[in-house]
Amino acid sequence: MSNDRPNIDPHPLSAYVAWAGNRNKDSILKAFKELFPTKGDALEVATGAGLHINYFAPYFPNVRFQPSDYDQGTFEAIKRKRVEGDNNNVADPILIDLTAPATWPDADERLYDVIFAINIFQVAPISIADGIAALAARLLKPAGFIAIYGPFKLDGKFATRSNEAFDREIRAAGVPEWGLKDVRDLEREARKHGLALKRQLDLPASNFILLFARS
């Protein structure tokens, strides 16, 4: 890792999150260019400061991007990046708390081709996986999918020593539920809502994109 990496801070407006987002945005975009529809609707959960959604949007001019977050304090940052990028296909951010279904959008208003989340599970409880799966079961189009990016364990093992070191560093903060999650645990939560892991893509820096869709 770069020596100028800021200290780990999961707050969406932190210097660390901005550093990590800039580090991984191109590799994610490359994968999304192969995965996303040329036209449709995409919902990002836990959008944070809006770096990724506003970086991706110009490459998919016929996709309508919907940012969301549980922290409405991020909304101005999302809108500011939208203006900076002149991204007319990025909607106003909406409140979605993955632990509170009452905050979720009405499926009668819009369904989505893609629901995506980037770098949330290392600093979020595994229960968030249940929330994403339940949200997707409600809001995905029949052929839609979830794309989850981040570092994960597989069958209790780390993919690389760097991921193991990252996990150790996160857990040293002493915050409950921080740490890399296991792909199998996400699969378990997805199955509860009729979703299955369809593909696991290897990306740089020991990260993955996990694709879930209806069984």
C-alpha cells in the first residue's frame, strides 16, 4: 500500500474513503463496462460522497443512476460531484437505510437493472447483506443483478496476505463488526431472499466483485 495512504476512517467524507475510491474506480469501471446494460436504471446503496457513481455515469449515458445513503449529510457532496461532472443522468440522492425497510423505495415507482455497493462490508455488519438482498428482491427487474465490490474471505480463508493484514488493521480499531466478511455468509443471506451468487470476479488489489441474481 502507498505510504501516503490516510489512516483508516470509514466516514464517507473522510480522506481515507476518497483515497480508496480513487485507487479502485478504474478497475471497477472496467468490470462494469462488461456487466452493465447499455440502457436502464442503476441504484447505488451507501453512495457516500458520490465519487464512484459520478465517475461511472458519463460512461453510461443511457443509464439512469440513483444514488442513496442512510446518512443525509452526504447528499450535498453527491450533488456537488454531479454538477462538477455535468452528469444529467445522476438523480438526486435518496435516503435508504438498509436496516429499515420503511425507508426503501416503492417498487411500483421504479425497478432497477442493477443494484451496486462498493467497499461497505469491511466496516459494516453482515446483517447489511440481508438488507441488500431484501432490497434487491423488492426492486430488481426480473433479469437484474446485484454487484458488490470489496475484499472478502472465502470459506474462512483470506485470498492474500495483504487482505489478512488489512483485516487485522481494521479489527485493531476495536469496533464490533469491522473486518472482512466471508463470501459464504453473503451467499447465505442472499438465499433467504431467492438470490444466488452467479459470478465472482477477481479485481486488482485483492478485491472482488460478487454478482447475485435470482436463483
